[in-house]
Amino acid sequence: MTNTSKTILFFGTDTFSAPALQALINAHYTIAAVVTKPDSKQGRGQQLTPPLVKQVAEKNGIPVWQPARLSDITEKVFELGPVTGVLSSYGKIIPQAIIDLFEPGIINIHPSLLPKYRGPSPIESAIANGDKKTGVSIMRLNAAMDAGPLYAQATYELTGTETQPELYDTLARFGSELLIKHLPKIIDGSLQPFEQSGTATYSHLIKKEDSSIDVSKLSAKKIEQKIRAHLLFPKTKLELFNQTVIITKAHVSSEKTSDLDQLCKDGQFLVIDILIGPSGRQMSGKDFLNGYAAG
């Protein structure tokens, strides 16, 4: 059986999804349609912007479905006949009634070593918690959050320097490769899933208010990890010399090196290397100190 023997319906929205869709296209799978969220307003101008996977789909002549409710696609899925679902960072919970429409189900790429970090922010959690390794899991979706049985997992060693966007890009590629490797056997039934084992842990939905930090309540290392974990969203904000700034890079020191260094809960200093000032311009900590503190 070739990898084009079954039709694929792809679910995805975030930028993490795009490499998986492109990998399926490159591997010559028949993709009936891409299911994604409706276009959303983004940026300062609040322009209506299509999800990246929609752009990839349209570039390759693939129909795009953007249902407000997933129940709206039921008839369309029936009309396709036997179809396999592939999901990567879609952003909505898939009801069991929709999952049951697919053969052998909906196959999900999840960027953690399940059952660790079920939920919406596994990549950020791995960085913020200072993990030594993370990875990707290929699983069969069920109605419970990230609790379905596993087809395959692959481990990725962390250096302790990764940022949120870097690890998103890396695990998106890593997961796409793992999917393409195992999908033919998943589709023909020769690879059967196994139940998750071990204690489940959960990541939380990251919100705008998670950007604020209190140096008196966290260690310098923990703050440095959060800066890398939240680099794109929600970012990390500090009040420095009566100015609210966004910290984009920092490191830990046992000694104070300048008046900009922040004494943290553990007695260590957070040394601010790069920040975005009130003007919106990125600058070194030294330049900020010379400009704002001097004034």
C-alpha cells in the first residue's frame, strides 16, 4: 500500500502546523482539504489575516474549510468517503462525534513526551521549567485532552539556551519528520497505538498577565528561563527606573555588574543583556542604563 492510498483531511492553525502540512504535500499525500480557524485580526493595524496553513493550502490548490463550529463539516467529511485525519496545533477541541468520522481516526502531532505536558503550552513549559529534554509524540486523538494512545515518540535534547520561537520551529520540523516516517503504517494498520504510561502533567494556557514578573518572588534562573519561554508571547516585562520594558535576553550572575542588575529571591542577580524600551526600540541593557537611568 502506498502513502497515497488514503485521503487526508488536515487540521491546523498555528505556525507550528505549517511544516506538517508542507511535509504531507511533499510526500505526495492526497489532501482533500485543510480545516483551520477563521481569519483573525492581528498586529497594530488589526488587519484580517489568514492562518499560515491557509496560505500554504491555497498556494498548493488545496480547499480550505474554516468552520465556526466543527459540526458544520460533518456532511463534507461523509462525502469524502474513507479519510484519515491529521492534526497539528489546530487550537480547538475536536468532539468525539467528529473523531469517529475518520479511519483510523485523527492522528495528532504533540510537542512533548506524553503524558508529560498535556495541554496548550508544552513547549513553553519545557523551557520555563529548565527541562533537559523534550520531544514529540504521534498519537491517536480522543475526546480527552492529549490522552489518546501513542504511535511513536522521539526525544530531543535541550541545551538550556532555546527560545520559544526556536523550539517551536525545531519541534515542528522534528514532528513532521516523525509523522511522515510512521504515517504509511498507521494508515494501513500495521502500526497499532499503545496506551500512555506514567504520571500525566499538564501545561496551562498562557495569558497576557503572565508577562509580569516579580524578582523578589522568583530565582534569577527561573526568570531567565521564563524570558526565553515567553519571548514572542506574552513576553517578559519589568519596571526599571520607572519605565516598563520588555526583557528579551538576560543571564544569571552571582555578583552585581551594573545598576541595571536585578537582585532576585535566591540572592543571584538577573543581568539584562537586551531589552525593548518604552519607545519600542530594542537596545542593550547598557544603552538603556546610559539613556534612561542617566536622565
